[in-house]
Amino acid sequence: MPTARNARGVDIIVYNRDASQFRGIQVKSLSKRNAVPLGTSLDKIMGDYWIIVNNLMTTPSVFILTRQEILDKAKKSIKADTASYWLEVRDYEQEPFREAWERLGLIG
């Protein structure tokens, strides 16, 4: 079930057949192999899982990370007293995350 574009919250809600399990998923698509912008606060990081798609226009690659992995790997910089956070390519573009759909863990 997709949510409205740019709405606050997760992008996709998935659940199993009997709706006993569900996951909130945040999707980030990048036209190139770039860092993922996370915003000005990690408090706004939502979703149980993040699906990151890079090289969208040429050879798309998909990486699936948990919310906690995003929080643990986030980098921070401060410019003009404003913080910004991002996820480096080397931190998400790893084999354990590549096409790792089984990480969503939905059964039945």
C-alpha cells in the first residue's frame, strides 16, 4: 500500500496475508551513485526498513537496511549552525544489503 508522495511518514506499508505482521518502508531513489540525504535531524528517521535504489536511470541497484542501521551509519556536518545528516555510499552499498528482500521478514 503506497502512501502519498512527500507525505510525512513512510512511503510503503506492507503486510502479510492475514495482516498479523506489517512493515513501514522508507524508499530513497537516487539517479546516481550518491550519498542519501537524511535531513536536519535523525529524530525524523521513520520506517522499519529503508530501501535505497541508486543508479536509477542506468543500472539500478537496490539495498535494504534497517532503521537502526541507518541511524548507526549516519554522518553529520554542521554549516552555519545547521546540522545535516547523510548516509555515505560505502555505508549502504554493501553485499549484505544488496537485493536483501528477505530482510523484510514477512511470513505468509
